[in-house]
Amino acid sequence: MKIVLRIGGSILGSPPDGAVMASYATVVEKALKEGHKIAIVVGGGSVARQYIEAARKMGLEHRDQDLVAIAASRVNAKLVGMKLGFPDVPTTIGTTLSRVARDHVVVMGGLRPGITTDTVATLVAEAWRSDLMVKASNQEGIYTADPRVHKRAQLLPKVSYPMLVAILGGDYTPGLHSIIDPVAVGRIAKNRIKLTVVNGSNPENVLLAIQGDIVGSTVG
């Protein structure tokens, strides 16, 4: 299968945890041995948000805030890529697709101001016509509401596209912290991209999702 793996920066730690990155590299290597092709999109997490906040306090505009966040995500991507033996981080969708066609795996970070790495992953999934997109998050999956705020929020094992938009749709702002950003949500629903959201604190959940096991939340 053609898999887009979106690894949330929050999963990698702040500062980034080398052991966690190595664990993800191991999981990816297992999936590659099973015959899958994997395009990995890595986020900047709280490190990126710290840079955004610093830029905001300096009076820099949204575009500049996004640029520093993109730089942070690309450093994270480079670390994961180096562990897999592919240290060059592509900065365009076209280069990403050519790399994954050649090497069966590629690792990238942010793409351009105005979109998060969730949207980058979605754009890759669209252009590549992926079979599955997996989001490794810091939550168990998609809930009826933000579980960090609403204690009665319920985990949803199965989510329809209209339900996804109703729960997670909205507007984008730099540093937005959501399980899936609203721009990506709209594109996922419009293009009917198959998505599974799992708790990324256990990288093996990614393999389970790829293998079709019931884990996290499935959208589609």
C-alpha cells in the first residue's frame, strides 16, 4: 500500500527524543519490509510553537511565524530521515513523490506558510493517491470534543467525513494545536481520503493501523 504517515511533533518530544525517533524509524523499516511505500511528514510540535510565540512577541507577521515553525519541522524530519538513511528533506510535493517512487520512503517537514504539516500530509495523500493516511497523535484518536478540556468527551472509533468537519473544522492560525488542523480536515473530507488517527506514544499502533487492525479512530 501507499501510506502517508503524519508524525505529530508533540509525539517526538520537546526537546526531540532520539529514542522515540529511532522507534519510529524501526516501525517504518518493518512496514517497508512488508512491501509498503511510506511518505512521512513530521511536525515541529511544541518547539515550533515556541518559535512562533517568540516571533509573535517580536512583532513579526504570520508568514514569518510560519517560516520558523517550518524550519523546526524540517529539522525533526532530517533526524528521522538520517536514521532511515535518507537525510535529504524535500521541500516540494513533486520532489517528495519522486523520492518515494525511487526509494519507497521519504521524510519531509513543513511546506509553505499558511498550512500546517497536517495539510502537507493531506496534499501528499491527494497527489500520490495514497491508500491510507495515518496520523500519530498525542491522543487516542478523534473525540466528540477536545478531551483535554471536556472530561466527558468520548472517543469515536469510526468517524464519517461530515462528522469530521463538524468536530474539527474551522479556521487556521499559526501555532494552532488540534488533533487535525481545520484546513486538512476540509481537504480530507472533500477528497475522501482514508485516515486513521492513533496514539503515537506507541509507534507500534502505526503498524496495527497499516495492517487494518481496529485501533484509534478511522475516518472514511
